[in-house]
Amino acid sequence: MVNNKKILISSFILIFFSLLIYIALEESNQSNQTAIHDAPIRLTNEEHAWLANNKNLYVSVKPGWAPIAFLSENGEFRGISIDLLKKVEQKLGVRFDRVQAKEDIMQETADIIIAVAPATLHQQSLYTPLNAPYLDSSFAIYSKKENDFKVLRNLEGKKVAVFRTSYIAQSLALNHPELDLYAADIVEEALDAVRSGKVDAYIGNSIIIDYTLINQGFRDLKVSGITPYKFKIYMAVKTNLPLLRSSIEKAINAISANERKSILDAWTLKPTKEKNINYKLIFFILALSSLVTHFLYSANKKLSKEIEQRKKIESELLNEHNKLESSEFTIRQYLNDLKLLNETLEEKVKERTKDLEIEVEERKAAERVLLETQNALIEKEKFASLGVLVAGVAHEVNTPIGVGVTAISHLREKSHDLIDLYRTNLIKRSNLEEYFEVIVNATRIIEINLNRASDLVRSFKEVSVDQSGEDIREINLLAYIQQILMSLQPNFKKRPINIELSNINENLVLKIQAGAFSQVISNLLLNSLHHGFDENQPGLITISAVIEKQDLVLVYEDDGKGVPKENLRKIFDPFFTTKKGSGGSGLGLHVVFNIINQTFFGKIDVRSEVDKGVRFEILIPGCVVKGVS
């Protein structure tokens, strides 16, 4: 009777847990269908050793960037990036200390920046972003529910709020001047402006704004449309910690797609779908449970015999356990010996590590000195080219001024002669006519030469002021290149080289650092003059422009001697020149390369063959403001 009661209770327990298991399986069925198992992490020996020897690692976290990262009321860092970081800690078996991010990224001292956009990491940054973003979302258009702005062109002439210092604010100001932008300091200010009707819409990151709409009570606003602009967030690691960077890269790659989706869903508050219970399956489970009950009842006697056999086996296992305890004592002795060996090895490793740290610091110091010297030489090269410009213009201006002085001297002599004739009453009509002719010729000569000198001085003034400053201003591309050519005319005056400006729209206007642009054109022209042509070799230089949306593609070509294949890959290297000892510094094209890449964030390509000239293609993004063909 007792056994029957036990069997009945067991049956009910089986039915209850069967139902719970079924419901749990149904609730997770959808996600389990697409689940991706974690990939194994295969760290190298160097990566394992580095992580073991560097226990105190710091992560920089922005405290007010919900839901990506923020500081909770109890002082705990939370958010999407924090949950992702916890997964990385689990995969690597480490623990990172969280520290509050610096306002200026150049002042950061942490080993890892948990959330950063690549645009904020310039070429001299101490950090390198990981290969792929862990967060990728769109910039959306938010408005009142009664309004509908599906795309950016629907907002033409409308007042649109943007976050003041954001990437989207800069992009919209440059690419969509038809929008009336309103700069807000915080997200809540922008959403309040939409709600009150102060602005028509707000353009912001969809993940951040959706979170704010739900948690800050802005439920009367909606997503009207999506813009083509994307918001990508990366982790960045100090450039001098390659083993840490590769380890984190492997850990993030090992996080399954299902885990990533769970983290994102937890913070974007997506609604959960209702689950339907399959009652037919429940009845089937109940029937199956009844059969199991009958089977348990009939198998009760057999189970009793098995229990007796199990007790006998347990007794035998106890004897084996006693034998194992004896073996464990021997193993502990071996482990103690191994521990002593490890301690000795650790001391040797510490000594070697200390020597390597000293060597690394010395190398860093030498690299800093080298970089400072190189930058100083580049600045010297810029001012040297400006000095050449000054000397050439001064020589060129001297000619028209000298002609004007000669004309004035001749006019003064004729005036004295006429005055003497007048005082002696010997003046004749022919004398006056001759004097009038001298006046007309002299004034015409003076006017022409003074205008020539004025043009040279004005052109030199604009170009030289630009080269000594870094202000961004609007320039007419065709007129500005003509001014640069006029300033460099003394250098080309005695050389049989023609310069043609081809396919440049006369209405094309750029918004750019004019001085840096002038430096690029001047250095390319002087490079052709000094290296592309021999002293009396005739030649042709052509400058043309192609417009691609708001990007400028400038093509510079000459038909001179060209560059040998073995020198072409070194042409932009600092201090590389084929005329050492003949006035060549090897910095002209290096300055051009730095300006294009670091100042304009563009790129420059070069193609050349011996005796077939050289061709430079220069891309300057986002600088075209008017005159797009």
C-alpha cells in the first residue's frame, strides 16, 4: 500500500513537471530555432600569459549615455555596452575595473574605451578601434503622431532639432542646407521642443531616442521615418596593447548572435509575443503519464531487487574511494614540488619583464624625439616654400615698378623742357603737341605697369596669408588656382612649360582650409618644375577637377620624365629625394600627403612611368558647396 501511494505521488509529480517543461520549451522555441552556439575561444600562449600578468585593467565608461552606458542611482554602471563587457569577462576569465570617461579623449588613461565612434579617434590617438562595431543603428526622424516625415526631403524648409555636438548635426549642416537646424544640448530638450511645436521634428539615434521615449514619458511622439545616416559604436583598445586587443576581439567574436540579440532586446524594450499553449500535447502528456504510472506499479518489485544490488555496488565504491584517498596524498606531494618550480619560474619572468619594460620606454622616448624632429622639419619646409614665393614675387614686381619709374623720369624731363620754352617765350604749338603725346604714352605705360604690380601683390597677399593660417573659408576653385599660378609665375617665367586648367567649372566653390590647399597645389607645381623637367625641356602641366556629390577629385598631370617604378612607392616618404645635395629636402610631397590625409581626411594616389610623366589623383571629401555640375 505504501509503495502504491509513492507511485501515485510520483505520477502527479511527473505530470506537473512535464507541463512546466512543455511551457518552458514553447516559450523559448522561437529563439532556440535560430540559436547559435558559442564559438570556442582559442587564445595563443602569449595572450594567455599577458592576461595572467596584467590583472589591473581599466575600462573607460561614459556615465550618461543610456541605454548604451550610464550610471544608475546606486552608482553602478549599466547599459548595452556593460552587458557586452560582462560577456567578454566571462569568455576571458578576467575582471575589468570601470572608470568614468574623460571629457577629452586625448586625456584618457584607461586601457579600453567601451563605446566610441571612429570619427573621434584621429591619427594621433592612443587608441585603435576593434575591426567591427558591436552596435549598428540608424538615425531616425521623430515627430508628433499627427505629422509624417518619411524621408529627409519631406523636411525641406522645416525646423529640425539635432544634438549640438553630434556627427549627424555636422553631416546635416554640410549636406542638407535646406533644413533649418535647431541645436539642443540634451535629448530631453530636443524632444520637448518637438512636443511643444518649437520644432517640426528631431533627428537622432534610434536606440537612444526609443529608450528615452519610453522611459521619460514622451509617448505622444513617434518615429516618422529613417535617414540614410548610420550610428556605429566600437570598442577601442590602447594601440600599444595588441595582445589585449586581439584577446577581446576573439571574445566578442565568440559571443553568439542569440546572446547579442538578448542583450539588445533587454534594453530596447521590444514587446514579447503571446504564446499559444498546445492543449492536444498536454492531453498526450497526461495519457503518457498514466501509462508510466502503470509501468511503475508493475516494476515496483523489480526495483526493490535493484536497490539491493545498488547497495552492494555502493559498498564496493566505498572501498575504491579509500584507495583513491591514499593516491591523493602522493599527488599532493608532486603538486607541492611543482609549485616550488613555478615560483622560481615566476621570478625569472618578472626580471625579464622588467628589462623589456625599460627597453620599451627607451624606444618610446626615441620615437617621440624622432616625431618631434620630423614635425619641425615639415613646418620648416612649409615656411621655406613661402620664402621662395616671397623672393619670386619681389623680383617680378621689381620689373613693372622699374618701367613706371623710367616713364615718370622721361615725363619729368619733358615737363622741364616745356617750362623752359614757356619762360623764354619760345614755346610753339608743335612743342605742346609733342608734350601732350609724351603725357599720353607715359601715363599709359605707368598705368599698365602699376596695375601689373598691383595684381602680383594682391595675388601674393592672398596666397601667402592663406599659407600662414589655417582658417576654413569659401574659395572659387578656378580663380584661386589662377592666383596661385600668378604667385608662382616668377619660378616658371624662364622655363618652356605651359600650365592648363581643364574641365574646372568657373562657378565651383569649395569650403576648405585655403592655406593647406594652396600648399598642396604649390608643392605639386614646384615638384614638377624641379624633378619632372630638365632645365630647357618643354612640357605641359594639366590641372582638372571632377565632382562626385560633395566630394572633389582633383587630377594633376605633367608629361615630364616620370618616376621609376622602384621610387614610386617611396615618393611620399619623408626625406626621400632624388636631388640630395642639389636643394631637394625630400619633404615637399610628404607635406602634400599629410595635408590630404590628416587635414582634409582624403586620399592621394600616384601613377607614373619613366618618360611618360606623372598623374596624381586627389580626393577631398565633403568640400563642395556650390557649382555642382
